[in-house]
Amino acid sequence: MIKVNILVVEDDKEINYLISSYLKKEGYNVQCSFDGVQAIEKLENEEYQLVILDLMLPKLSGGEVLLKIRSKYTIPVIILSAKDEQTDKIFGLELGADDYMTKPFEIGELLARVKAQLRRYIEFNKGEVKENEILEYEELILNLSTYKLTVKGIDITLTAKEFEILKLFMQYPDKVFTKSQIFNVVWQEEYMTDENTVMVHISRLRNKINKNTEKHEYIKTVWGIGYKLSD
């Protein structure tokens, strides 16, 4: 059985211990952090498979912690926040979060999201690279084992969601996908509660690719329908 380490970063001790206790009952190894600086120290000294991160933290904000995580790691991050405004959710997703939950939350729903994120992340990191685990499209080379996207010889680290979106496009380069179809495949949920979730991840993926190529945008918007790889 794969050892799964989860870091819970939450300054409210009651909430932190509540989440941690339920995660431990599910068989996960859990570490607690109560401020941003402590969280970074733990991340540098231990390998984690998932982080649950509050945005409002002392010493170093959750946003700053998330930026530091994304500069080094591809592990999934679930944001917890008392803010439920649309702009706050978009802000968190643009920084690199994989999921976003507002407080108060149902512990059962949080556990379900944790399991979904871990299932995808662990599955993507299994096994050795095989010939059919490399997808290529013009300047784009996607390694299905390491999460790495290579553009003109430059390695680009993707989050799990960005990886899944690009993988879908590269597997079916001539197909136009609606936002709902992308959400169903990548998030593995039937109903999309917020279409901005898909739009933000597409935008972030585009920016990573466009920084390393002079070509026109690889991910094309088909107005009124959805997205596809460019012709």
C-alpha cells in the first residue's frame, strides 16, 4: 500500500485537529501546521502527496505558501477559506490550487475531495515511462508519467488539473470539447457548479505554454462551444 502523507495548514487549532483526526481515521499520515512559515519548513523536510491549505494564515499567507508550493511541487492543493466570493475562488485557482472549499464545510465532502485528488495524483505517478506514455503535438511533448510538459526543449511543470486538460486535448487533437465535457473528464464529476473553474485552468495552462513558444496559442477558443488544440 502506498504511504500517503497529508499536510493540513490551518491556524484554527480546532478545525485543524478536526480535519486531521478524520484523515487519520481514513488511514492517512497527517502533519499539522498552524502558520505559513511552519508549513514551508515541513514541506522542505517531508514528502507530501496532498496539502489542505487555509488562505488566512499568520506569518505567511496561504497565497504565498501556495506560490512556493507551485514553484517546486505538483502535489494537489485544496484551499479552505471563509471567503466565498467568486473572485476569491478564481484567485486561489489562478495561484495553482486544484480545488477550493469554503467554510463552514461538511467533513464528508472534504474527505471525498481528498480521495479524488489523491486517486488521480497517485495514479499519474505510477510505473515506468512506456513508449505510449508520451504524447506529442507539434512543439508540445507531454510525459504521462512525470507530469512534465516539454516545449521546445524546456520542461514545464503542470498541476494535476492542467496536466489532465492538456492530456485530453492531445489525445483528441481534432475534437472540440465543451466546458462541461472538460469538467466531467478532468474533475470526474457530472455537474459543473462554476464554469469559471474550467476557464481559469485553461487560462493558466495557456500562459505556461505561451511563455515558451512564439507560435499562436495552442489551445484555441471555439466561441459558443468550448476549446480545442489549434489547427
